[in-house]
Amino acid sequence: MAQTASIQELTRQAKSNPAALIQSLGAAALKKGTAWAGHGPDFLFAVESVKTPTLLMNDGPGPRMRKGGGANLWYATAKLETGRTHNFHYMVDGKPFGGANDVPAFGPDSYEKPGVPQGKLDGKHVHTSQIYPGMQSDYWVWAPAQYQPGTPAAVMVWQDGEVLVARERSRAQIVFENLTHEKKIPVIIHVLISPGLVGQQRMRSIQYDTMDDRYARFLRDEILTEVGKKYTLRQDSYSRAIAGDSSGGICAFNAAYTHPKLFSRVLSRIGSFTSIQWKPGVLDGGNVYPFKIRKDTRKNIRVWLQDGAGDLENAHGSWPAQNVAMANSLKMKEYDFRFSWGNGTHSRNGGHAELAEEMIWLWRDYDPSKTSQEFLIDPAEKEKPYFRIKALNR
């Protein structure tokens, strides 16, 4: 929830200036029980209720609600774990009320720090494709302040890249700046590309959910070739990563899996490893990937998967079950992988909250003097059991 006042100031408002709190958090949100504010680990929750509300967080008891300065106004403050999302709701008179899912608690690398230079966002550019005839795609290029023209830089391609354009929305640019400044990641040129359009036809699912190598070739032969005319890019897959959420997540994995010499680092968040573009007898869908991985020769790629127990369940498949199956398949074939699991729904907030950790893990031990590395399973992960789903009796 956007805010301008600090948590300390909002707490003061809750105690003695309810009119100011209503202005800060919104009257409708307070009445609906959806109002919250957070900065780092510090959070405030507030609600209007005639009867005493009980706050529940992440399926457990939350802090005690206190009576505020206004009639029927209640509030609570909490310290929450950062780098993940949280869920909350209230119980009022024995019934659930209000609440919100996927409340992000951002860590320190998601906030601007003194002395850290800002990068530069270049765009929007519009590309007309030959591989997808007539398709037009918007894209932006983000370069850190440390980028030196003429010095080859690593590359990371983000599907649904328009989501990262606004600094405060995902905080991705801020994370990139902090981690680059602290030398926790290399100098990376980030290509933020939107799904294309052919006339009025939206091409997102065709591009992202189709299990062939067409989209990887589109990036290689068109987008990265075009970006490379202005920016000096590393050509080795060791220095290239690809990322996305939902259908963009399976898209990222598929591009690296089909072209491991193009991308070797994969970030898939709430990945749609389901049957969206499955055409039985004609074209495989992403639902086959957990099985395909087990049968195929291991690819030399590093993979971070992120999902939550509240993700989608629909006619295309089960997002949580498929991501658990993906993690187990990667483990069985001894991939260098990480599986981040929470209680989130089909939301980008989980990935945004843990972005700093994702980036550090994906680019750990990167050496610009190298052009290749064999990615091996972490010995500690190798000794752990497979992931299991615990069914609940009804």
C-alpha cells in the first residue's frame, strides 16, 4: 500500500489523530479491513469495527489490536520477516473479516541508500518482428551507472518487462543499483520486454506458454541483436540470465532449457508449468516439463523457482503442484536449483519481495574472466529429502 508517512507517524495518528490516519490509509480500506502500511520489517494494521477485532497473520495469531483515538478504530503494529510476503485477516464476532494476501515486506536492498548512483532507463522502444510476422513489442533497457560503453556487460532479459519500469512498483531498479554498487552482482544490462501485439491480437500466451524454441530465437536474433547495437553485451551464456513471472516464468525456463548456450541462469516466479498451450498430439504443454526433465539429459543451467501454496488451481492445471514437481525433478537430475516456497497466491509480490536474494543467488561466484562454469547441485541440497505435499483430511 502506497504511503508517505512513516510507521511511527501512522501509529501516532492511530492513537490521537484518526482523521489523519483515515487520510493516510483511506476510509474505504479501513472500513473493509484491508488497510495496512509497511516499511522494511515495520508494519501497521488498522480497521474500523464496532466489536473488538482479532488479527490473524499467516494462519496464526497476530499482535493484539489496540483501541485507537477514534470511534470504532483499532490498530496494531508488528515486526515482520522481510524478503517475503504475508497474509492477514481479522476475526470479528467469530467471523472472518477483511484482510489481504501477498503483503510484501521488503528488505533493505529494496530501498534507496545514500551514495548509491542511479542507473539509466532507456526507452520505450518498439520492435517489429520477423520471427513473429508483424508483431510489435515494447522494450526498455536499464543500465547501471557502472556500465562502461565498450566494456562487455552481462545480460538479463525480463519478460513482462513493463512491470519493472516504475521504480517504486517492483523496486527492481533500486535492487539492481544497490547490489551492483555493493558488488554482490556484476554489471548487468537488463532488457525489459513486453509481450507483443499483432494488430489487436495479444501474443503473450503464444510467445510465453508455447513449448518450442521460437521465442528464444526471437530474443537471440532480434531483440538482443538490436540491443547489442547500442550496448556492448557479453555473448557467453555464462553471463546471460532470463526471468519472468507466471507464463513469463515458464517462458524463461523454456528459453534456457532449449538454448542453454544462450541463457544459463533462470528466474521463474509463480511459473505456469501447466497445459495452457498444450495441443494433444500436436504440441506439448508446459505441464510435461516435470517429466521431461527427468527423462532428458541434464542441461547446464542454474534455476530459481518461486511459488506459494495459494497459487492457481484451474482447468489448465495446479500451479503449486507443478512447481513442487519441477523442484523435485530438478533435484533428481542434480541441477543447481533453489526452490522458494511460501503461502502466497498468484501474485508478483513474492518475487518482488525476495528479488535481492534471488539476484545474489543467481549470480553468486560470477567471475567476469570466465565464459563458462559447470553448475552443480549444492551438496547440502543433495542430502535433503524431496519436497512433499501434505494432504489435509476433510
